Amino acid sequence: MSAHRRSLGDMQIILVPGLWLDASSWDPILPALADAGHTPVPLTMPGVGALADESAGIGIADWVDAVVAHIDSADDPVVLVGHSGGGNVVWGAADARPTKVARVVFVDTAPPPDGFGISEFDVVDGVVPFPGWDHFDAPDIADLDEQTRTRTAAHTAPVPAKVPTDRIRLGDERRYAVPVTVLSGSADEAGLRTMLAEWGPWNDEFAAISDVEVVTLDTGHWPQFSQPERLAAAIVDAVR
């Protein structure tokens, strides 16, 4: 963990959702980011909600390229925030533009190593639909009440079949100089590092980053739905 923090001032914060979610999934935290003087830019990734004949050719590289396009359109360095599988996307974008990213914030995920995908899910009619809340481990969804689960599931959308298993491609070691904040749902820094130690290349990737901080949110895997005030405050603190 870095002993010194440089204030980033008023920043453009690019928000990348995880699988099955679109830009609106960030709505609960946008006012707090704006009130703190930042410019939040929530994104919907290419092909989300599209039928197979429209999304079959879309892969993780296209999602990374979509974020890079926003980085390139900004006059100053930006902050990237990636939730869950969106962490792969923002790390790929940081690798592509390491000098234009002021910080990467991972929401209950960690930086992936080169050559790894997000995860495997069932493909149905040529796309990957949201598998339902019961698919996930109990700790991940423990703080989502039934009303929240019903409301948010209604706003999920299938993702292109290739995206979850596509391998992220990383090649610029300057990404390791980009400061990283991990907003962990339940694990503290020691617990996160113990977990990563069992994941081989993931541990190597994490260990290579020169400036890392780990913040425990004490939430499930979807804090933007269950604890939006806490998540927003943690992002604002990370950007200070």
C-alpha cells in the first residue's frame, strides 16, 4: 500500500459496469460523485441487450476499445472504475493508455493478468443472459433484499457470448505504475492477498503494481445496489 496519496482534484470518472448491467446501474451513486466536484461518465458496453446476430462478433477487446475512446476524448487523465467483470475492461484500458489514467478503482474484483477471461456462463440463443441472483454465492447477494433483487434483475440484459470468456490482452508494463484502489466487498487487504496467492498469475499481476490500496466496504458483490452511499463515498475517497 502506498504511503503517500496525491490529490486528483476534480476528475472525469469513467464507470464501467459488470456483466449484464448498463450505464443506469451506476445511477444510485452519480449524485454523490457530482456533489464531490467530479464528472461521472457511466458507460453501457457494446452489444449489451443485443440479439446474437447483432453481437456475435463483439468481444472483450471491443469493450476495452469503447473505454479507450472515452479516455482519448478527455483533455486530462481520467479515473477508471470497474465493477466485477468491468475490472477486466478498465485494466485493459489502463494498459492501452497508462499515461492517461490517474487511478483505477476495482469494485469487488482485482486486476486480471494477461490471457485470462472473466468467467464462464451458459450461452442461450447465442448470448449470455443474466443467470438470476440464486446463481451467485450467498455472501455476494446477502445484502440484496428481495425488493432490490426484483427491481435490479428487471434491468439486466444479455451480453455478447464471447465477452465473459474472451482473454484480456495486456502488453504495456507501464500499467503497473498506475495507482490502484480495490474496493473489496468483504475481504480486507490480508484476506485479499491470501486469496490471490492461490490464483497464481492473478497474484503476480497484483504484486507488480507499485501503488495499491485495499478498502473493505463490508458489502456484497453489488454495492451500487445494496449500499450506494457507502460505495460512492469510497470512490470519492479513492480519488482524493
